[in-house]
Amino acid sequence: MSAESHPASASTPLNLPKSDVSSGVGLAGLLGLMLWILFCRTFPVIVETLGLGSGYGVLSGPYAALTAMAFTAGPMAIWSLLVDKVHLRASTGLDWSIRRSVEDVLPVSTVKIVGLWATWAIIAALYCLCRWYWDGSYLFAMEVLGFLIVPMVVLSVPYIIWLDRFMTDQRDSTWHFGAALLGREGVDLDQVKKHWRAWIIKAFFGAFMISILPPGFAFIVEADPAAIIANPFEFGMLLITLLFVVDVQIGTVGYLFTLRPLDAHIRSGNPFVAGWLAALLCYPPFVWGIIGNNGQILSYEGATAGWGHWMAGQPALLWVWAAWLVFLTAIYAWATVVFGIRFSNLTYRGVLTNGPYRFTRHPAYLSKNLFWWCSVMPFLVTNGSAVDAIRNTFFLAVVNAIYYWRARTEEAHLLAEDPKYREYYDWMEVNGLVTAPLARLKLKLIGRISGGKRASGKPEAGLQEPAE
């Protein structure tokens, strides 16, 4: 199924479907993160006040950034279990009343452990083979993952056995991969593919997210707001960086804590090749040669200086523009926060209908692409070259088109997976603050094109309700 093939519903849902993730989950994680940042910034004062010494600096190192994940994930997990009681949902695939014995589940669990350990071994080999993982910021990610592999291997044994005591269907995708390795009967190759789609997503994006944790976190912890508050550009960039730190921290938790008792497991990875291609184009190592300032193909920042340069000497305009960019970044970060513990690309982990997703199906993509236009200003160049201005503008438009492509492939995946998303999709077509006007505009354009074809005697194509 594709987004374009989704038929218009006979009737629009009266109410917006309930979100599978409550707003409280993300807010709990955000509060925990802010408290940790505050602790790191005030660490020298705390130590001195407690009489533990003096001369200490703030906690801005990479491991402080890594520790922030515990202060982010912990509150989200507690809220999910105690308030939302997600462990009781049927979507977890767990039934706590089953209580099989350890002896009963060992045959199945052993196959799963083989499959899981083999998966990790293959991923580790791929990390070793891919050179970009051993340079720059990725070195930190490799160090972290190398340290974690031993406790992961040890803890995976009791974790899998414990889950199998309560799983309604013990033969999940991990079992099918393990069974394929052991030559067991009853292997479903579709389940093996499902297993690898999920783990490739976790391995690829997990390493990337860990690698980008330290720089932004250090900037925020070491920043002196009092020294830059009078400078609209510097103060705006401080707030923007803080919002990106929020996005990265909560996003990293989403990739790494895909735990079934939290109903945060990956139910399916995007099965469409186009979806993978559109997503991977936007991340290293692919983005290094294609998109952005370092890209050689779709570079849209040639001879650009950005908003701070072009508005220098106009403080009122700088403050207004800084506020606008902070607003766009806040929407982008909010779109991650509301996912709570379930954020990740290319996955189906439930349906989200609250927060900014109440107004548009793709708030992160919309705000991110607007941010690039308004911050980079590709149409303004320092060398006065009209060719560079046109080239920059064209290539940023191409990047926008890639994100539109990503959005459509994600819709195709979710439309095929969950009736609730189809209800959400239809509701947004009529009621979404951003989506509905775009849907009506597209419908009018399609109607005019079809009307022109009728007038010319050409056959009319069937109309579909447009997507955002």
C-alpha cells in the first residue's frame, strides 16, 4: 500500500483517535533532563557548598552527556509504568497471568538468545568494517557500545527468559532468525526480514545519535547566558542549541530503550526500499557527500553567511528573527518529546496523535525545512553570484523534496500497519490546522487538472484524497 493509494473514507472520524503515547511521558523525560543539566552546571557550587572541595569545573564531558540519558529515560519509564500502565496493554504481546516455568521456556529462549547474540556479532563486524565509525565523533559511540556489549550479553539471558514466561506468542522475529541459524523447522523468512529491519535501524541510528550527544550538551552546560543575553544572535543560538540537545537526548533514548514491557518495542521497520533510501540520504555517511555544507551534490550553503550576518546592525529585526527560529526549533523538539520513549526513524511503534501531531502529520519535517530556509538564507550569497544564489535555492528545494518523499513513505508504512493511523490520517485531512488547508488546495488543483482533461476529451483519472 502507498500513501497515494489510500482511499478517501466514506465518513470522517468524529473524534481524533487517542494517542498511544501520553503527553506526560515526554514531559517527565524533559524534566529529568533539565534537572541533570542544572546539576551539571551548578556542580562546582554544589561541591563547595557541601564542603567537598573547591576548584571543580562544570560537568560537561561526554560521559555527563551520556549519563543524561538515564535522567531522561528513568522518569519516562516510571511514568509509563505507574501512570499509563503500558505494561498491561495487549500491544506489548505480554500476558502477566501466563507465568510459564523457566524449564518450559528454555527451549524457545535458547533459540532467541542464539539469534540475538548472532545479530550483535554481525552488527559489531559491520561497525568494524565501516571506516567512518572509527573517525571523529563516531569514536565516542564505538567506545560506549564496546563497553556496553558485555553487560548486554550477560543481561540478555535473564531478560529473554523472563519475557518468554509471559509472551503470548513466544516465536517472535528473533526466534525465527535464531531458528534459521540452527536449522530448525517452521522458520518464516518474513519474520527474519522483520528482525533485521528493526536491528539495522537500531544499529545505524543508535550509533549516530550517541556520537552527536557530547558537543551540544557541553555547549549548554558551559554557556554563560548572562554574558550573551544582550546579543540576540548569540542568545537565540543558545536557545536553539538547547532545544536540539532536548531532541537528541530524547531521540537517543528512543532508539536504545526499545523494551517490550514499556510497549516501546519496534513492531515493524519500514518495508519499503524508497523509505530507507529517503531516510538514509539525510544521515552520515551518505549526507557527507550529498546534502548540506559538506555535501558535494546537494550543497545549498555555498557562499552563504546566514541570518546573523544579513541582519547585523538591526537589533529589533535580529530579536524577531531569533524568536522565529527558536519557535521553529521548539516545534521540532516538541515533535520528538511527545514520542517519549518511542522515538525512532523508519519504525512503527504505535500511533501518535497529540502534541504538534494534532496540527500536522509531519511537524518535525515542516519545522526543520522552514528553519533551514530562514537560518541559512540560501538565496543571499556573500560573493554576489546570481548563479550561486540560484544553485543554493534549487538544491535546498531538492532537499525539501527528499523530506516530502520521506513523509510519504512513512505514511505508506503506517497506513498499512494500523487502522488507527488510517483514522488519524482521514481526520487530519479534514481537521488538521496545517494539513487540512493543504489537502483542500491539492484537491482543488487535482480537480482543475482533471477538469481540463475532461474538457479535452481525455479519460479522467480516479481522484484520491491528497496527503500532506
